[in-house]
Amino acid sequence: MLSLEEAKARLESAGQSHALQFWAELSAEERDSLLEEISQLEPEELLLHCRAAAAAVSRQSSADGRLDARMEPVPPEFIGSVRKSDKETLQIWGDEGLLQISQDRVAVLLLAGGQGTRLGVSYPKGMYNVGLPSGKTLYQIQAERIQKVQELANLKHGCRCTIVWYIMTSEFTLGPTVKFFKDNGYFGLSPSNVIMFEQRMIPAVDFNGKIIMEKKNKIAMAPDGNGGLYRALVDNNILDDMERRGVEYLHVYCVDNILVKMADPVFIGFCVYKGADCGAKVVDKAYPAEPVGVVCRVDGLYQVIEYSEIQPETAELRGPEGELLFSAGNICNHFFTRGFLKEVVEKFESQLKQHVALKKVPFVDGKGNLVKPTKPNGIKMEKFVFDVFHFSKKFVAFEVLREEEFSPLKNADGAPLDTPTTARRSLLAQHYRWVLAAGGSFLDEQDNPITQKHSVALNEDPPAICEISPFVSYFGEGLEKLLQQKNLNSPFLLDENKAKNLLQTI
Ligand code: UTP
């Protein structure tokens, strides 16, 4: 840890001496924690970071039309599609994925370092329970899906394979996540195959390039964005760990998508089959102004462009069949080879773009009073995980069905979209569809048949409530033998025990 003199010198060289302005008032303990925090800041980087943040605000003009003329859609030959492919092709990709999984060549990596400010709970988002009949949290659902895919590969290839789960956390999420996993017995996974690591934090800066103090002895710090992944991979020797275990392919995903298909064999298989070093799952954009990033090429290089970065006319461009030209909505589900990641961290990490977010950051004023700003006063600089697409030599996109694979939890209930209610409904609607497709039907509590509905809108509950444990089915497979011609009383929770009972009644 730095001495006071060293800390002073470090801050002074970066124009940040104000961080020590309350020193005389601090207790010994408070002084230690402040020195500890300052010790973590690398002097050169601190200077550059504060300057870049202040400069970025004045440059902030997004949709200035500069990008539009340079954008082109992903060429069709580099897109795979669940919707447009026949069963046999999907089967070939899925088989390839399961083969790779069976050989322990596939791992998953969860991005779980975010602060979840919009959802507004005090614990990590992965610990959120959206109110499913089982009461499972996002972390538990994901842990169970991993085990199910392993089982599918084991059954097909007569092996005992492992999909390692890397979990990137941050100062906010590491402690509670570790505790949650321990308290829950790692949800059945072996702790040696669940590897949690921490991304870096960087200071929030005001519009003059001065770091913001959130307490008299505490700098306002924030994680460096989900693109902080690449530095965190190096800081924590994750690529070495992958190499030691023989992992060649990584499926990276966000914590908040309740429908995420972890280590999806079809996606992995497609990417491997195409020889891709980098891939992204996409969904058809729902409407031109939908605020999702679009995967496209700019000057021949792959990139994700936000709606706010382009003119509305560009977002509305349509192809010959009336489809949106820029329709490949990014859902933060990425495929990377280990070789590609190695190249990124060794050669390109420092070139990753810094995105500027203007935020309301609570701070202590010159008199030491806590102020909660009503309008943005601070700049948080973030890197994005997808900004490495740029460096790919063989990029592919894989189009999947939104209702099957994408329903993120971003906002608290009350917001129109991406809330606990919409997440819960999308999972229940999916499981309802699986039951109907498997030949099952539903009865109400008085044993009266419930009228079937083949399309369920996001803003309504499905006509019958049914949740299927990932231990029973990963993507709807294997349900016919259990459910064909069965009447299920809604609400119905199909867990492993019920599945065994159903098998016995056949
Ligand atoms: P979001 O950008 O939606 O952020 O993250 P968030 O933290 O979940 O929510 P808000 O914006 O504060 O409301 C997308 C994914 O990236 C991860 C999140 O955990 C989520 O899985 N993430 C985000 C990180 O891992 N690190 C970060 O620094 C930021």
C-alpha cells in the first residue's frame, strides 16, 4: 500500500489532489481504506483516463451520419439461421457441438460484473428470483442448464464431460456471488469447475476530468464495462486455465437473459463447422427503432452499432422482401476460440473503444455533504465485450428465435419491457409451448380442459402455468415420451421426480 506522501504525489501528477481534501478528518481506518484505493490506481492510466473522460463529453455527438454510408449488413453466407435451416442441417450443427462438448473443449463464461442499476436491487442480478413456480434464481437456472447439456453429451458419447463455468464478477458482485454459490452447494456443480474472477474498477469522473468522491474517504468507482473481460482474462490467468483444461471454445453470455442456452450445441457446432474465430447470436430486430445494437460491417470490419449512432432512415432501410436491412439484433451471446482471445488480449486490448456513459453519481461536495444529483454529473467509461468483433478474421452470425432465446431482465416491474414479469412470462410461455408440442394438454384446478393458445403475447400469462426443470429438458427435447396425451393440472412444475413418476405411468 502507498504511503501518504506517495499517494499525494500520484494524485498530484494526475491533477487529482482533491481526493485527499478530507484527510485531516478521517479516522485511521478510513485513511487506510482510502490509501488502499489510491494504491490500486495506476498513475499513467489515471491521468489518461481522466483526460479522456473529460474530452469524450465534448465529443459526444452520436448520430451525425458519419457511420451510415459505411455500414453494410452481414453477408448472407456468414449467417446461420435456426428459422431458415432444415432439421437435418440443425442436427449436423448440434451433433458437432455435442461432440466438442463431450471432449471437454467447450466452456461458458458469464458476464456478471454489472451493477444492475436499472433493476435496482442491492444484490447481484444472478441472485434474482423472477417469481417462477420453482422460485429458482437466474444463477440456479444457468447452473442446471450446464448440467443438462453435459448429460446430453454424456449420453450421446458415453463420456463424463465437463463444461467449465467461468464467471466474471466485480467488486460489487464477487462476495455475494461466492457466498450464494457456497450456500447452495454450487447447485450441484463441482466447485473446481466454477471459476469466479474479478474485473477491474475505474473511477467515475466529473465533466472537468476530476474523479468523484462518493464519501470523504471513497472514490466513486465503477466496473470497466463488460469489455473489461479482456483485461480480466489476463489479470486472472483465465486463458492459461482454459489451455490447461484443453478448452478451445468459449460461449460468453450476459447474466440477465432468462432464456439463455448455455453452451448451445447448435450455435457452437455452427461456429466450429464454419471455422469461425468469433461469432454472435442475433435476433431479428422487432422494429426499426428498437434500442438494440445491430451486428453489421463498417468499412469491411464487423461491429455492433447502436440505434442511437445512426440516422432513423438507415435503421428503416429494407431489403427486396421488405425485411429490415440492418436487422441482426445483438443479444450478447458470443462464441470465441481461445486462439482468438489470446490474440485479442496480446495485441488489441488497448485499442478497444471507450464508450461514454453520463450518469448521476452521488458525491460529497467541498464541505463534505453528500449530494444526490438530479441530472447526470459524472462520466463512466466502459468497454463493451463485442468491440473485439473488429479483430476477427472469420466472423459469423447465428440468427435465433427471440421467443426461444432472448428475454433480458433489465428493469424493475412497472417498466414496459425487460422486467421480472416479462422474463417470467417468456420462460413460462416457452415451457407451455414445449408441452403442447410434446402432445400434452392442460386442465384447470377443477379438471376442466384449458383452451390452447398457440401464440402468447409478452404482456400476458400463458393460459396454463407450467415450468419444466432444466434437469428434465434443455430445449424442449425428450418431452414427448413423458407428456404425450397427458393432461397436466395447471400450475404444473415438471421436475425430475415428477418426470420419473410420469415415466412409470406409461
Ligand atoms: P448491462 O449493460 O445491462 O448492465 O450489462 P447492468 O449492470 O446489468 O445493468 P444497468 O445498466 O446498471 O442497469 C449487460 C451484461 O454485462 C455485464 C452485466 O452483468 C450483464 O450481464 N457487465 C456489465 C459486466 O459484467 N461488467 C460491467 O462492467 C458491466
